[in-house]
Amino acid sequence: MAIGIFVCSGSLLVGALAGASLNRFIPEHFKKTLPLIAGLISISMGIHFVNKLHNLPPIALAIIVGTIIGGLLNIEKWIERAGTNATHAH
């Protein structure tokens, strides 16, 4: 069984909910800078690993299909709503 998928998904969910709950305690300059740094790191990792990647088409297809499904199901609104509910629960 691929337990790594569940660990990564669970930690992403916990991190998102924690970030949404603790949003009011995070200084504004961090809110602007950290996403830019995360994007830069992601791009750097992508450039580094694309040379070692032999099966790019299935990965690209998975990203495209995941984006379409996420957009159709409006998953972003669900996550925002969960964060708002978690914030108001405290």
C-alpha cells in the first residue's frame, strides 16, 4: 500500500487548516513573501528534476486532469470554507 500518499495528503490538509486558523497571527510581510519563496523553490526543484524525468507525459496529464477536476468540483472554495470554519471555531 502506498502510505506516502496518505501521509503527504494528511500533512497538506493539517498544514492548510493550521495556516488558515493562525492567519491572523502571521505578519503581513510574511503573507506576501512566503508564497513567492515557495513558488521559487518549486520552480527550482522542477528545473532540477525535469532533466532526470523520463515519463513526463503521464505527469503532465495528471496535473492537467487534476486541475480540471479541482476546478469543476470547486475544491478551492471547500478549503477556504474549512479554513473559515476553523478560524471561527476558536
